Amino acid sequence: MPHYDPLTPQEIANLFGATPPPPDGVFELALVLGGTVSAGSYTAGALDFLFEALDEWEKAKATGDASVPRHQVVIRFMVGTSGGGVTSAIAARALAYAYPPVSKASPDPHPPQNTGSSSGYATGNPLYDIWVNELHLAGFLETGDLNGATVPSLLNGGVIDAAAARIVEFAPVDQALSTARPWVASPLRVIMTVTNRRGVPYRFDFGSSSEIFVNHADHLRHAVVYPNAASAAFRPDESTLSFEGARTPGAIGWDQFAEHAKAPAAFPAGFPQRQIVRPREDYRYRVVAMPAATVTAAAAIAAGGSIPVCGGIAALTPDWDRMISGDGPDDGYYRFSAADGGATDNEPIELGRTALAGYDGCNDRDPMSARRAVLLIDPFGGDAPLGDAAPRGLLPDLLGLPNVLVQQARYDTRDVRMALDPNVGSRFMLSASRGETKGQKALATAGLGAFLGFACRDFRRHDYLLGRQNCQDFLRGTLLFPDGARAFGPPGAEGDPRPLIPLFGSCAVDEALDPWPQGRLDPAAYRDGIEDRFKALVAGLSQDTVLSGLPAWLLEHLGEGWVADKVVAEIDNALTEWGLKA
């Protein structure tokens, strides 16, 4: 069986070591797109405005107006988990084209109904069309996926398949860019976090004994090369994508990229898990930063408050024999079932940080000297519900456990603290805000664990426009650096804060929202669909020899309509809690 040599010190240094910051006047960003469920519409809207703002700034530069700031901002990485992974995939494709932004003022070709597909009413903006028009509960309740011998998931994943196909199909020839966007790195690196349900076995040998552990937190690396853009060297552990048939090493097709994009959306049990097939050698390139030696408080003060973040980089060694066994004839690939990366602690912010700075590097935090930062876009930041104060019984405790695990696996506490610290210039966070309301309650989509938005297009559209408005406010009032900072050019005297990304053209006009979509959803409209889905699930489960007695028991004790009544009631309760009921 083939094995791969461990990484050499030189390879570790080249691929994972500290990287120098960009020159003065260039600022690099790693966008980290957090888990969203239906609130992905918010993240999509925020990206739509961010990209439009960067485009408008470039247009202003091209006029030759001397008052237009000349520094550069470059997006080098996008790291996505859960719905953020889907959004990063849409953006990676869209950035090759001049698609139209969608604001409150844009024509909305959608008819007045709020259920079902809106695919025939496309705006030409894939961020909007997929998140607002394509991903909907009516499709998730269809039963065409339950004709086989197994039940793939509680909800139909066909809508996600169609959305992934839309990503690949998006190729408006008349909107292809003749010149690559200067604010997009070449290549743009897109990292999607996934939960590897098979796991990756790692082996540690200690003299005569050894230890093996299995890691389920995984990620997929991609490098996207845009037309007419010079490209830097590629990593050996990333898949590459290009346009117009351009050849790149490690190339995969956009169809395979779309399959990768489905995996972050595979919410455990809710949506079908996805098979990923990737080169086994990718796992040769996994490392861990070893803790630094203990530093006393006195020594840290003497060093100006600087504490080493890394004591070295160690390569992880997979148990290659175990990875090969069970796959049939060895073809050099590793196959595994993948689920939503938000189900495990994938540390997406750390992936973004180390992508910029290296595992033993550090992004300068001083706003006067910072030239690169991680920007986290998380709709749910700023507020989160607490769990139960006391045990409530088996079923309520089980139902509440997923929320506990997801909240704990989202981000490290130190990452959020740094993102909110105005004295840190290397980490920022954009989250939902509507007037005085922050976090989940600012979103129309956030009820029922953020599944509520799939039931009503008006909820998703509201949050898309909120994402745009919040991003505009963020660029105006939060993503600021002092005049004289190295982000703007050679260092000078510290002055008043000014925007890193100035707003010009259409982006200088205040963003507007739709009215709060109260009374726009009647949960009873879904009752028949929920009942039909439940019946089909029961019929499918009856074919499982292990669960053969369960369907009959469910029908006998619950009745065909009980589940539909219960779900409709829960939707109604969520509408009341969120102030969305008529």
C-alpha cells in the first residue's frame, strides 16, 4: 500500500510558515462566512454590498479624481462553514462576471405569492436569486427523493441540488469581465469546512507504543483563477478552478466544485449527507501549531505585551493503511460522507487567520500598522438565546442539545472578543442589527433555529436587504483606520479614523429596507405538504429492517395529521415570538 513521506521542515516552512504582510497601502482580507441556515440571505446581501462598494471605488479611481483614495484592498481568502460555505461558492463563481447588485430600489420581478419556487423570476444576481428565490420550504417538503430503499434525510435535498446547479450554470457571456477585478486575489482561495463522518485517522508513535485518534473536523481548499488575471503558485493540497478552459494543476470542474458546495449545507439528519472524493495525499498537508513555552506576566510586560503564539509547527501523520482499507482497489482517492461543517469545531476564524499570516505568524493588531485582517460575517452575532436552567425531561433535553453543540462549535471566545475590540485592527465582525435590535431578533429568518426563513420569501428578502444596509453602516462606521496608518500608505502622523473601503457612486446612497414582513406567512399553507412528507418518511422507514416496527407505531400513536399540526403550531409560535404574525 502506498504511503506518503512526512512533510520536510522546508515544506512546512513554505506552506505553513509565517508570511510577510503586504506593502504599505495594500490591505488584505480573509472573509469568514459563518453558519446561517436560512439567514444565509443576510450574508449574501452583505457580500453583495461589499462587492458593489469595491467595484464603485475602482470606478471612482478610474476617473482620475485626485480626491479618491488610492490605497488597495484585496480579498485573498473566503472561508465558509454551513450556509457560509454555500455563499462562498456562489461568490467564487459570480466574481468572474459583472452581475447587477440588488437593492431596495432594484426592480423585483417576483409575483406576490410567498411559497414555492421563484426560479422563473431571476434578477441575474446569483447571490440574490439562489438565497432569496431558490431555497424554499415547499421544495424541501417534496417527496420525490423517498422512492428508494433508504430515507436520505428528513427534508428533500433536491432544492439544494438545483441551487448547486445554478452556481455552475451562471455564465452570462455578455457580462464576462474583460479585466479581472483588482480587489480579488489571483488566485482567490476558497476554503469550505465540512464534518468528515468517516474521519481521518492519525497515528502517533512513542517508542514501542502508538496512539491513534480520528479527526472529523475537515476542510476543502480551492484556488479560483479568474480570466485575464496573473496567478501565483498553487498549493499541493488545493483543487483549482478556472474559466474558459484554462489549464491549472490540480484542476477540478465546476460540477465537482458544486458537489463540494453541497456538503456544508448537509445539516445533520435535516438534509442528505454528501459524498466527497478527494486525493488522499491532501491529508499529508495537515499540521498543528504547538503551544509556545510558558511566558510570565512580567516577561510579557517587558516585551511590550507581546506573547508568542506558536512554539513551532508539527506535521500530522495519517494512518495511511486505515485510510486505504475499505475503499476497494486503491486509486489514490479518499471517500467519505460529509455533513455541515458547523457540526464540529472547524475553527473557521483560525483557518482564515492562519491563511493570511501562517501558523507561526501573527496579523499585526495595531490599527496604525495592520495591513491584513479577518472579517467575520455572522448574522447571529451580538445575541444568542440561553438554554434551560433546569432539566425538562428526555425529549426536551434531546431537542435542545443540537443548539448547545452548534453554539459551542461556532467560534472560540477569544476570536469574538478580538473582533469586537476597537483597538484590534486585524479582526472585525459584521452581524445583524435593526435599529436597537441586535443579533437573531433583528432577522426575519432566525426563528425555529433559522429554518423559519425557508417558509417565506419576504423574510429572506428582508434579511438580504438588511445585510446590505448593515454592511454599508459597517464600512462607514466600523471598518476604520487612523489617517496615517500603513493601510493607506507609508506611515505618517496618527490622525482621525477614516474608512478602509470608502463609498462612492451608488454605494454612497443610504440603503433602504422593506417593511418588517409581519403577516406575510400563513403556516397552514404548508400543512398538506408537511403531512405528505411525514407519510412518505414513514413509508420509507417501513422498508428498513431495523426500524420496521417504528412506522406502524408512529401512525398508531400519533395519527397522520399530528405531526403536521405540531409543526404548523411551532411555526405559528415562532411568528408570534419574532413579531411576524398578522
